[in-house]
Amino acid sequence: MRCPFCKAMDSRVVDSRAADDGATIRRRRECVSCGKRFTTYESVERVPIMVIKNDGRRETFDRNKLLNGLIRSCDKRDIETDKIVSLAAEIEQEIRNTMEREVMARTIGERVMEHLKDFDEVAYIRFASVYRKFRDVEEFKKELDLLKNRDKKE
């Protein structure tokens, strides 16, 4: 690893530890030439997932878009940010575990809705109203009835 200070190619690892829940290794290094210390991060290289939008366009999967959608649907709810971030990570991991390089936007939306049903029903309805493009109160009522019936069955 090249030293960021003197550009020498030789350094030694002083300390290694897990970061980002074990997804990354944080290494403290010391330059053999100048003696200064610096930090590097090592993580698994991930193959980008392409999202096929409803109009046929393709774009790379963006965890921040998923997280922002969850945050908006949970707005003004008493839900810790860490829990929302964990939910986004869980959904992303499920998508990656399919090993598909391309995934339909619709599939991601449905997966988010399934998770939100158990996570927070109000957030679920908010997300569903945008995702399914509710046009009137009747569509809200139908979704609420489906949610109520699901709760009665459980």
C-alpha cells in the first residue's frame, strides 16, 4: 500500500479490525520509510446490480434511494434511524442474495412493502400510496382492508 504522505510503497499493518458489521476490514498502517500512520479499508468487491425501471431504462442499484424511500415513509413515526438503516440493509442483502445482476424495480418495491407490513403499518400505507399511485380514498380503503384482514388471519 502506497503511503499517502511520502508515496513510498512499503508499509506494515499495525492493527486490523472489523468495521461496518463485519463487511469491511479497517487496517492501521505505518509507513516503513517516513514512520507516519494511515488507515485503509478493505471490502469485498460487489458486482453492481442493474435496476430495470418500469419504462425499460436501466440504472445501477442505489442503496440511498431505497433508504430515502424508507425514511420518507417512516417520517414523524417513533422509529429509530438505526432500525430504518438496518431494514434497508436487510432488503439490499435479500436482493443481492438472489445473485441476479438485473432486477425489476417492481420486485424491489414489492419486497419493500412486504418488509414494511411487519415493520410499521403506517409506513407501509404511506409507501404503498406512492408506490401503487393511489388516486383516491377508495384505493386507500382497499389497502387498509387488506392489511386488517391479514392481521385477523395472523
